[in-house]
Amino acid sequence: MIAVDTNILVYAHRTDSPFHGRARAALESLAAGAKEWAIPWPCAHEFFAVVTHPRIYKTATPAATAFAQLRALHTLANLAFIAEAEDHLQHLEPLALAAKAHGAAVHDARIAAICLSHGVAELWSADRDFSRFPALAVRNPLIE
């Protein structure tokens, strides 16, 4: 299963992003496919926080529009929103300790642990920080 990180969601949503076309095409390919894919809930939360933030975007996405985007994604039959499972700590602790994660890096460790717990084979992200978690394969679909 492929999971999608926040930045891909943001770029696909924001038409003013220089990566909009490629990110949107990447999501559309997943949505049109037969295989199940996932969005970790922390990425959905972060998507909402980023696109609605007036200090990030001069014209931020209205909250209702951001929720409409999440609802539209939620209707896709082959998409699962994934969250912490019972074994979350068993995945989070070794990832965070090995990466010496602290501060903001704990958020990435959380996402990596959620993905590994749910059997995600690959995380699509433009964020190089995930390289500190070698147990999770990461691919940037915007550069291929």
C-alpha cells in the first residue's frame, strides 16, 4: 500500500503551487487505481492547518473548502485514512530512538510508525526528512 504525506496533499490542492499539476496527477493516479492507498490522519490534520494558514498563503484556503477537499478524498473507495493502532508504541519507539528524533521530527516519526503499523510499503513525500527512518520506503512522485 502507498501512503501520501502532507506536502503532496497541499500541492495537489493549492493551484498556486509550482508542483500542483504533478501532485494532482499523482493523487489522481492513486484514486483511479484498483489498489488501496492511504492518508495518515496526522497528514490530513496538517494539510488542513497548512492550507488554511494566513501566514503561509496570502489567500488561505477557507476552512469549509479544506474540509470539502478532505470529505471528497474520504469518499474514495480505495482510500483508507490510517491512525495509531494498538502496536503504535512498538513502531514509534525504535524509529524515534534510532533517528534521535526530537522536536518537530517526532511528528515525522509518528507518521512513519503509523505507516509501518498498517503495512504501508511506500510513503509518497517531497520531504527528505523521512530518510531518517530507513524502515519506511519513501518516494517523491513529483520528480519522476
